[in-house]
Amino acid sequence: MTIATREWQLVSRPHGEPVASDFRLVEADRPDPAPGQVVVRTIAMSVDPYMRGRMNATKSYAPSWELGETMQGGAVGQVVASRSDAVPEGALVLHGMGWRDIAVLDAGHVSVVPPLPGLPLSLYLGVLGMPGLTAWAGLFRVATFRAGDAVFVSGAAGAVGSLVGQFARLRGASRVVGSAGTPEKVRWLRDELRFSAAFNYHDGPVADLLTAAAPEGIDVFFDNVGGEHLEAAVTALNVHGRAALCGSISGYNAVTAPPGPRNLSLLVGKRLALRGFLVSDHGDLRPEFVETVSGWLRDGALVARETVVDGLDGAVDAFRDLLRGGNTGKMVVRLTPDPD
Amino acid sequence: MTIATREWQLVSRPHGEPVASDFRLVEADRPDPAPGQVVVRTIAMSVDPYMRGRMNATKSYAPSWELGETMQGGAVGQVVASRSDAVPEGALVLHGMGWRDIAVLDAGHVSVVPPLPGLPLSLYLGVLGMPGLTAWAGLFRVATFRAGDAVFVSGAAGAVGSLVGQFARLRGASRVVGSAGTPEKVRWLRDELRFSAAFNYHDGPVADLLTAAAPEGIDVFFDNVGGEHLEAAVTALNVHGRAALCGSISGYNAVTAPPGPRNLSLLVGKRLALRGFLVSDHGDLRPEFVETVSGWLRDGALVARETVVDGLDGAVDAFRDLLRGGNTGKMVVRLTPDPD
């Protein structure tokens, strides 16, 4: 017997912006689970900006996806068959084999998670998962945020950025400023997430917009965008300022390298630190992160918004839309309803 | 009674490369010392790249020099008259009122230093002074150098760079690579300072020269040059690499901002840290620095070369030559011989 599933594969490496024909949705028959394996039906899968890098052949921190192979990524699902005593049928699990209806994988490659009464399980892909820990580690460890700091976050309406700004506010930032790409996102940052200020980076040079939003300068910069945002932030950072570099989505589809910040000589006199980081180095922070953030979610202190796309068929379009900023908060693809 | 002296003044702000007419050497009569003051005859004065920034009106970490006023800078001298019990006549002192034959200043603004038997007192302006502590703090604290690291230093034949490379070697670097601007300097780095490799940055793209000199990559970058050197180093840095940004002499005479490094998105995946620093934040390291480096000087482990210009008249030309790379090791202007 075999297991029928559908899977998204990469069939050509995008040049610039990915197009639909770079991908195909195939029907596959996967072998039954071997001893020690489990079969997981996907409830929701993640689309993340970092996946753009995996579509390139060039070496990056995450391995390249192979052409003609099924893509991978974060997913939450339910075990529908098990040949492992450790992970029984019915368990809810997180794993890295998204982009498919059903995954067959070693029990050691899944993490059992508790149910989230009253909340969607897809939060394990966002606020309670990799994007949440990214925001936590980047702000508190990499940028060494301290109460009283003025914080600027680029891509502030995204999965990570929207949490960075709220974490900073909840931990006593003197000012929280965010940038986003639409008027609706800017209003959401100001009105619902209660940022001190937010601006639409299409409205003028980022340096001018940032100066207006943070006239006293900033102490911490959390960067998801790169390019012009980074240059503006270097100018705005106060003495002993720190930047956590998480991503540079502005350049992910770039065919030629975008211009670099021309003001790095300011790092010397202002004693600034720019640090790139990957969440995978900071797993030791997970217990304190889960405890604190779960509490904020339960008592309503934290807004965790999702942009949900329904159905595996729409996953590639969801990813392409993500790179164009089509999401507010975390973008997920929901394949099946949460179990009761 | 007054004190006759000669002093260098800034009379116009350089546009690009400083020219002789931006400065004037004046004869002045300074008032006799007030109670608590000392009169110091300059033995040697320092010319340093950071002084280019003080010639601009724009805000920087060191205050701008005023037009029509006497310039300032590090100097070592001997007290020739004293109205302070703390600093007697005959004492050797360090102070910040260079660019003049004689300085009249508060005793609280000088530091008494011991004689250096067998060594020139000008070493207090170099290996035992600000450039030495800059190399020490930047390498060991800012870049958190550890034995086994491969180190690249730009401007490696300069006052700071030549010490960085030697400090790294003496503390167990796996490889020490330096860049400089003449074949003579490159030979000096290889043959006398015993760098593992050195290259002339005029010989090709720095990225290519660095790859050839450090095919396994680098763990620490100490930057005195900026621009193309910084971009090449970001590419060459290994995972968890660190850069201490000390200066960017390549841009000091620039009229427009030079292009920035186009590869900063590499900071994320490689988890690199770029940190600017000023030696003034790291004075607490001075005791361990002086003890260790004095020992290395005494036992000959450390080469501390100077480029010496004779006479106050030549000080401006010395400074201009410094910005063109005319020095090997620390450049100083000697006004009078060391006292016996």
C-alpha cells in the first residue's frame, strides 16, 4: 500500500521575481511508514521570506532546494498513522516537511506540541514558532535591548517585525517606530499595535521619514529589509547603538547587488554594532520565550495577526505575494481545519 | 613676561585633500603660567589620520578645530616651568596640546610618564600610547580575538595596523594577513613583522587579493581603511566572524561618499558582527596593555617602527604625507631631542 499526496516542487530556479512556472504541484505516492516513522497530515504550512534564498543554487545558510524535488519548510500537522511509540497517532506535531498534504518522516524529526485551546494551531508557525523566537532573540540577545531604548524595526507589519515592535513596547521601550509598505499596514501599526510612530517607506526617502518619526534618534534597529533602510538607520542610530540584522527582503529578488550603505564610517565615531543572526543559534532561549509570550497571548497584551491562504493549491501564490508584501503579520497556508 | 612660541593654525577647511594654504605657522606670545599650570616644551608631536575629521565643520567624535585657532593633538614633552606641586619642572609628560613648540596648560591636563631608557620618548605617541591601545582594545575586546583565529588587518603598515598584526601573531593567530600600499611596506610586513601573507592593494581587486592570501577565510577583520577593503572582508569572513572598525582612511579626503559594501546581506547567514569603536571607551585596558606591550618591547618580540619628521615646520607636510600613506609605522614630528 502507498500513501497518495500532493506536493509542490521547484522545477526552475527563479531569475529575479519567482513566476508560477518555476513550480509544479504533483501527485505522488509515498511508501508506507517504516518502523520508527510517522505519517502526518498537514494542518497548516509556513511561507517565509528566507525560502527565496533556498530557490537559488548559490550557497546560503539554508540548503538549496533541488530542482525536481519537493520543497520543504515549517508545518504543523496531526499524526494519522504511527510506527513510533514516542509519537502516537493523533499527536499534534511541528516539522520541516511542508509544501505537501501528507508527510512521512522519522519520529525524531517531529516535535510534539500541546493543543492551543481557543487559538489556531498555525500560531506554532508564527508567534509561538520560528518568527516569534527570531524576534525575541534578535531584540533581546543580539541587539541587547534595554528598557528605555528607542527602537526602529523595518518591515514592521511582517511576521517578525510586528512582534519585535510589540516585544519592545511591552518591555519598556521609550519609543517604537516601524516602517511598512501600505497605508493600511501603517494604520495597523499605529492603531492596533500601538507603535509610537510608523511610516510608509514609499512616501519619501527613508532617511527623512525616519528622522521625522524618531527626531531624537534610535538606540536599536531591527532590520528585515536591508538596503536604504539600513543606511537610514545607521545615520539615525545614537552613540553605542545596536542593530540586529535579520533579513534583507528588499534584495531577495534582486538580480544585481543593490547599492550598499555609504555611511558605514559612522560606525566608528558612534561606536555602533551591526550583528547578523540566525534564529537557529538561539534555541536555548525557547523556554523563556514560550513562557513569556504565551502569557502575553493569554492575557491579550500581544496582537498576533495572521494572513491565511486556504488550500495547498494556493501556496506558491501565497509565497510570491509574501515577497511583494501582501501579508500583514504571519502568512500561513491552511490545508485542513484544526482538529476539535 | 610672556612665552614666545610657534604654533600651527587651521585657516581654511580643506575640500578634499588638505593643501598647504589651509594652514599657517604663527609666532605667538603666551602668558606666563597661572597657579596650577605648567609650561611644557614639546619633544615630539603626533600626526594621526583622525585629525582629518577635526578639520571639517561637521560633527564628529572629536571636536572640530576652529578656524584661526591653534590645532591640537597628542604630544610628549618636558616641563620647563611649573606652578604645580603635582608636576615638577623636569617631568616628562603626555598631553593633548601638540602642534606648537611650547604649551602652557593646567597640570590636570598632563600625564606624567616615566623615562624609557634606551627607547625614544616618542613611543608614547605610538606603541605605548593611543595607537597601541587602539590596536589592543580593537583586537582583543571589540573583535574578541581568540588564539587560532585567522586575522586580516587593512592599512597593516600603519601605526595601528602594524601592531594589530603583531599582537595577533604573538597571541596565537592561525594566520595574519595585511594589506598596504607599496611593495616596500608589503615586504616589511612579510619579512620583518612576520605576517603570514601581505598584499599591495594597488595590485588588483582587494577581494581577489584577499582570497589568495587567506584561502580558508578569516575570523577577524581589523579595518583602518574602509570602502573596498570592508566589502572584501565581509565576503572573506567565516561564520561567526567579527570586524573591529577603527577607521576608514580611504574616505577621509573624499568629497562625495564612496560606494558602500554591497554584500551586507551576508551578515545574516554568516552571523557576522561589525563593530565600530573609539579607543577613548577602553581606557580601563591600559594597565594590562602597558604591562604586556612593554615586556614585548623589552625582549624584542615586538617591532615598533616610526617614521620621524624633524622640526615643527614640517608638521603639516607630515600630516598630508600621512594621508597619502607616506609613513611606515607611527608617524611623529620631532621638535627637540630626548633629554638625557
